[in-house]
Amino acid sequence: MQHFLRNTKNEKFRLLFKYQAQLGLRVGEVCKLHISNIDFDKRELTIKSEKSAQVDALIIPLDLFKETVEYMARNADSIKAANGYVFFKDNDNNHNEVPHLDVSYVRKVFREVLHAS
């Protein structure tokens, strides 16, 4: 996993993949991660599971939380422009109306990093 993450050059995707690996989030769940899902006082992520439709509250590991806060500070304008979605789109190359990363694009990047590793 560490080798894979080292080969993920884009910080947004590296953080996204860490959320998947450390919290067990599905790609659709992590793409739609919104700042309102994060309780910064409790270091807790509240998310609706795609599979069971249940609301889950997960503690964000300290290192991942710190990295998230730093990433959000560096990308505050882009996150704001994306209506609060943490994993915002840089462009609209898939021509849909959502401001967050598209699941198929994330899967494509995952495969590219996997083949490069």
C-alpha cells in the first residue's frame, strides 16, 4: 500500500486513496466526501454507506486527519467553489454537473497508478 501511495503523485488522489484504505470507504462514498461530513472537534467522519444505506460514524486516524486539514487549507478556494466537496473536480472533462470527482475517473487514475507501480 505504501508503495502504491508513493507512486500516486497527485496529492488529492493520494488523500482519497488513503481514505479508502484506512476507513474502508467505497469509491462512490469517498468521491462525495463533503466538509459537512467531518466533525473537526471529534475527528469523526459521518457517511451514509452506499451498500446498506446506514449512516456510519468513523474516527479519522490522527495522521489522516492532520493531512486532511492541511489539504483543505491549501485547497480552500477550490473546495468552496465545489460547494464544499473535498475531492473537487479540476475540470469538467466528463461533462456532468457534479462538482466532485467522478467515480469512473477515480477508477481510471487508480488503474494508472497501479500499472505504474
